[in-house]
Amino acid sequence: MKRTLKFSLNLANTGKKKAIESLYKEYKKAVNFYINILSFNNKYVLSQEEIKSFNSCLSYRYKQCAGRQAIKIWKSWRRNKKKGKLPEFDGALILDSRFIEIEKSKTTTFDHWVRISTLNKGKRVLIPFKSYNYANDYFKEWKLVNGGRIKRENDNWFLLLTFEKETPPKKKEGKIIGVDIGIKKLMTTSEKKFYGMRIETLMNKIQRKQQGSKAFKRALKERDYYINKIAKQLPYNELKVVIMENIKNIKRNTKKERRLRKELRSKFQRWTYPKLLSRISQLCELNGVHFHTIDPAHTSQTCTKCGFVHRLNRNGEMFSCRNCGYTEDADYVASENILKSYLTQEPIVPGRIRANLMGICPLRSNYYGV
């Protein structure tokens, strides 16, 4: 398994930043030049002559690297059958060990050095960078993959390093739980445990900030830190399987019965469900836990006692069955149904009672938590 971490290069002086900027501009021109060649010839390879044909102060090795990146971009664009203008490279420089070297610092001022080959042949810029608590474990326990990526975000430069480690075997014993996500509570499990009770406060805080402001960016970082912190709190050492919802297009769904209310859609503008899903998936892989997602329709509208399905069964944070009168926390009901959906893998029929199978009410497909 592999993980990629980002490190700031803000300790570089003005001269070194200019050197990286010059490299980036030439490299970008090279990648786009090669994309045009691939498009004109309608092929997926570049000849040695075509690579050399780019007139630049870039070394031949750098041109080779840019050519490989151009081929990847071109293949991806063609595979996705996108139409319109050609793809234009404006992303990270993917550089192998010929261009980037990482060294551990011998001082306490910073943690590591990165040596980067630039346009000045034979002379590499040496830039110090600091690690952070989360990354320290990777430097100690994981293997650092040679090479790295250089990325620009606004006026700041970052180094992206990849670490790898042998994937632990999947567990054969342990608990199986369903996990529901929400706005009021970040996560609710089928064991009736609630995690992340501050998530709504953080979402509201983001909404109050002016988009693009420093306060807005700080609030986004605070939200992301909180999500990462809460994701770690699941008892992975006790678990064998984690099942979550696979919510897609929650803000853009046009079907009235599945669309969020206007005020909730506004909150979800700052919601990062994919971030939580990805983090849980990574932690499961790291701990040998099986991770699955389901297409969870009606999980918050289905009674776990009698199987009756109705959209009015849920009212805010409470669930009250209109058939048998069963009442419970709506997110907890949803997490139970997510678990049962995985265990039975049978579709649900809205509007009527289904017979329970071994005490389990079968469910399936789209849930939006409202």
C-alpha cells in the first residue's frame, strides 16, 4: 500500500523559488508541446526525435520525463472520451530519482533536505523542509519511494512524497459494523456509538466566513483536521468489516424525492464526504479491516423492526415508524440498515412492508440522510 504526503517548501529563499518557477514554466511548455504531437499523430508514443524536437534549455532527461507525463495525460483524456479542446497540463511535476533526492537533516532547525535539479545543469537547489507529527511515523516505519512531485498552490510550492508499506492481511475475525454519516453527527455506527458531534458547528463556521479569505481557509483546515481525528476513533483493532454509504451527486440530484432541502444543500457545499470515505478506507487497509460501500436508498426511511418504508418515517434527527410506532435516533436506524443491506444484498420495495429474513430487513441503494 502507498500513501502520498505533502510538505511545504516555504523555507526556500527567493532565488531557489525562482529556480523552481523557471523549471516549472519550461516543463509545462514541454508537456503541452508533446501532448500536441500525440494529438496530431493520434498515437501513444513519442520517438526520440520528437522528444528532442522541443527547443528548450531543459535537459534531455527532463524532456523524457515531460514526455512520459504527456503520454499519461493524453491516454487518460482519450480513455475518458472527452471532447473539445486538448487537455492542458497545469499540475504537479512528476520527477523520478534522477531529479529529486531526499536527505535527513543533521540540525534541529528543520527535518529534511530536498535536492532538485533545475535548468542550471550540474547545479541542484538544496531546500530544507519540516516534517509534522502525522508524517513522522511514515519516515520511521514506511519506505520512502524514490522521486517525488513538485506542486504549486497559489504562490506556494509543495513537495509530494510517496511512502509504501506491505499491506497487512485482511482479518478473518472481528465485528462487522455499518456507519452512517450526517451533518449533526459525523458518524453513527450500528453499535449505537456516535462520533464527531462538533461537525455541524464547524460547517456553520465555514459558512460564516468570506470565501477565499484567510479565515475561510483556516476554517477549512480546522474541519479537515477534525475529520481526520474522528476517523481514527473507530475501534479498528476490534473490527473485521466496515460498511459505509456511497453517496454521489448529493448536491446535484434533481429527483424531488431524493433531493436535499435548500438549507441542507447549502451546508453540504462545504461537506467533504469523499474525504471521510477515503480516510476510513485508508485506515481500514492499514489495520487489515475489510471496507465496503453500498448504494444505500431509504436507509433512514426504513423501519428495522417491521420493514415498513416511508419517507415520513424520518423527521429530522428522529425516526418514528408510521406502521409499528418504533422510535429511535434516525442516524442509528440508518447505520443498522446499512449493515443489513450489506448482509442481505437485496433490494428494498418502498411503500410497503417486506418480510424479514432471519430477523434482518433487506435494503439497498440511495440514502441522503434527510
